[in-house]
Amino acid sequence: RKEVEQDPGPFNVPEGATVAFNCTYSNSASQSFFWYRQDCRKEPKLLMSVYSSGNEDGRFTAQLNRASQYISLLIRDSKLSDSATYLCVVGNNQAGTALIFGKGTTLSVSS
Amino acid sequence: EAGVAQSPRYKIIEKRQSVAFWCNPISGHATLYWYQQILGQGPKLLIQFQNNGVVDDSQLPKDRFSAERLKGVDSTLKIQPAKLEDSAVYLCASAPLRGEQYFGPGTRLTVT
């Protein structure tokens, strides 16, 4: 079983749609959880951290379920500029700094 | 604030040749990481430094890859000899202690 598994995608949605990405992780001792965004041929950039209580940043909502080892990202009112690859990331060492990346899910938003 | 700098941005070499990549982290960041990102995959951690000490190099193929961070600032990653499967983007990231990782633009390596 892969350490971090994501929906394979790609997701093709129209502007204004709501889209959800799911991710599971295998190490129950994982300490930190993130979603990164990576544009084509660019470096990954932190989108948001994920907490058990759930967190929201504008149109983006992330959820963590430790019992199910499941992470999600919801994007509401999709914009063309949301087109990118979304990487589910888990931090596995005691400090949560050894990041394990999923393969990523590609989102394409069209007008 | 200047970001993480990497050079070269692109490199094409033949198999069995050697190559070196350089990374200059954000000033003051104690932790430095090297990742390998193969096309269609997420980045894979190769090595993590804290200051000039190695924290984790469990996924570094030590028979051909080496990395150093002398003086706890800049770092170099070397591959010797390169194989076809080493074709990838090599990303450097830096972070303050327990802080967010910031990635550099990467070096795109093609081994022919």
C-alpha cells in the first residue's frame, strides 16, 4: 500500500463548480497534513495545512479524519486559475517535517 | 525576501556521466531538503539537513548520490554515475525549524 494515495484524476470541471479531492495515508503515526498546489513545470507551493477540526480559507476547505486516515480538499466556485495539480502531503517524523507526497490530482477548470 | 535559488535550471547528460546541483536556501532557514520528482509523481524526499547535519537520508541511493551542506547554508547534490532513471526534476526546499517548506524552481535533469 502506498504511503499517500490520491484520486487519480484528472478532474475536468466548468467554472463555478464544486470539486472534492480525497486522500488516504497509511501511517497512523503521521504528525502533520497539508495540501500543496503545483502549477505545470513549477515548484509545489503550500495551499493549506489540514487540522482535525477542519479549516477553511476562502473557497477552500480541508478536513482530516485521523480515525479513517483520510484527508479531503473541497474547492467551491472553481475559477480558471484553480487549474493545477493538487498534492496531498503527510509529515511522518516526530517534528512532522519529513514530507511524503501523493502523486497529485490534476484539476482543469474550463470556461 | 529572496526565495530558494537553484542552479542550473536544466541539465542534459549522458548515462554514466556525473552531475552536480546547487541550492542556496532562504537566509536564516535551518532546514534544507532535496527532493526528486519524476514526471507524473509527487516529490520524493532524498535527504534532509538541519544546519550542516543530516537528519534523514534513508531514501538517498548512496551508491550514486551524495549531498553536503558545508557551513550550514548552501548545499550541493551530486549524482555519479547517472542512470537513465535519474531523469527527473530535483527540487531543493528550505524551512525554519518546524516551519513551512519553501521550494526552489528545481533543476530539470535529462539523462540520455
